[in-house]
Amino acid sequence: MKPALYCFLLMLLALAAERLYAQPSARDVVKQADEKMRGKTTQGRFTIQIIRPTWKREIQLKSWSLGNDYAMVYVVAPARDQGTVFLKRKKEVWNWLPFIERSIKLPPSMMSQSWMGTDFTNDDLVKEFSILEDYTHQFAGEENIGGRACHIIQLQPNPQAAVVWGKIRLWIDKKDFLMLKGEYYDDAGALVNVMTAGDIRILGGKLLPARMEMSPVDKPGQKTIMIYTDLLFDQPIPETFFTVENMKKVK
């Protein structure tokens, strides 16, 4: 082989290896999207709108989180639910009910149930299970959503993970790692819920979707909308904030 041709082939192989090395894995894409939404710590205010064919209801909330292991959600309104708190501490999830002044530890079987009558589950709110650690990830195609090129990534639960969903498919923007769509399947492989995200704007110094809509596929006219009004990232929150005792005091 001529030296010039040999050098040219080596250059092509080097370029191919560089491109292969630079391509993030499916898990890396999910990790970047998850970390962008969370930050090291997160404080936020958001509104949930429950929409049904014959009625509507609105809930206002505050939330705090520390990494993937700790989260607190406080119900601000309506008045009848004010003071209700949900706490996640690693794999434990607690609920403080002010009207009976009692803390209840939620068993894993309750994580798939509706949260306060919405189309979100208890797990959607406090994320007991990790989309990074409890699932495997693989690319499943590409699609354009709202002018943004997205990876489609399929998540399958690990054998030992007692997770809510039998399969998840996520549409994640290639450029800004925005999670723009999700499909949630049961253990039998049937599609249950579809999540779509929009109203992309700056929140807490980051470009993020401010609106998420969850719709059950078998219930026409029914959906739940989550709207973030304020987010603050990476301000120190001590681990001691996320305690069962503090659920009674937080506001």
C-alpha cells in the first residue's frame, strides 16, 4: 500500500473514532436532560390544573429538592388542602396530612396511584424511582417536535427495580436537552399516558419548558397541566430540611 493512501486511511479511521467517541450514549442524553431540570438543588412554585369533561380544578404548590434523593412538595392552595406535604428521602416517601395531624409512609404499591386526583402519579411528583438508575436506555429513533430535532430514547426497567412503568419513551431535544415528550406504558406494553412539554423560556437562568401536560390515552377530554411560575437552582438546601419532622413546619 502506498504511504499516502495508508496515511489517508488512518486519517479516516481517526475521524470515525473521534465521531464515535463524541456521540453521547442514550443514558448520557437522559442524564443531561434530568440534571438540567433538577440542578444540584431546586426551589420552585408551580400550578397544576386538573381538566375533566365537566369540571376543572387548580392546585398551587411549592417544591424543594436536593439531588435525586430528596424532595419536598407543599400544597399552598386550595384552602382545604393547604399544608399537605409530600416528602421523598431516598427510597422512602411520606405524606403529612394537616387535617388529621399525621404523617403516613407511602408503600411502593401507592406510587402508581393518582396524585390528588390528577393524571400524574405519586411517583411523577416526588420521583421515588430514578430514570437513570432503575432503567436501561437505548436510542429508538429521531423525530422533530416544534422545530427541534429530538432523540427518541426507550427506557426499560431493570430486573430488580419495582418501578411504576413497564416502559417509557422519551423525546429529548438534541441541542438543549429539553424533555419535550414522554410515553408511559404499563407492564403489558399498553400505552397509558402521554406527556407533552412546551412554553419554552428562561426559568432560573435555564432554558426549560414551563408547561407540561399529561393525558391518559383512554380518557378523552381528560388531562392535567403543570405550569412552572418560578424556579431557583443551586441555592444551598441542607439535607436536614428533608425530614419527617420538618413536614409539619414547612410553608
